[in-house]
Amino acid sequence: MPTLSLGSQGDLVLILQEYLYQAGHYDGSIDGYFNLQTYDATRAFQQRVGIFPRGIVDPTTWKAIINHYYY
């Protein structure tokens, strides 16, 4: 999975935002734009699962999302 960060956009950001919304971390527009709200929600998720909260969705964060979403 590609790394996502502030300014990223597209379908993977939509998926990320939907997951963060369902996980209770995101209440912004699900619009496919990695904005400050998405960044803050990503950091909150990372902190919750014990990942250093950088706000960047890297392979470690994707793995945590997949593990928490499907299990």
C-alpha cells in the first residue's frame, strides 16, 4: 500500500477516512482529500494502537488498520 500523508488524495484516502470514521476518530467529510482532520484522526488511531503518532499512513499503519478493521 502506498504511503498517505497531508495532501494525498484519491480512493485510498476515501477508504482511510471511512475506516477512521467507523473507528470513531474522524467526523469530517469523506471526500478523498487527506486534510488536517484526516491527519488528526490518523494520529489518534495510531496513538490508540501503540504506533508513534506521526499522522502518516505508512505500511505499519496500514497493517494496523487491516488488523483492526477485519478482526
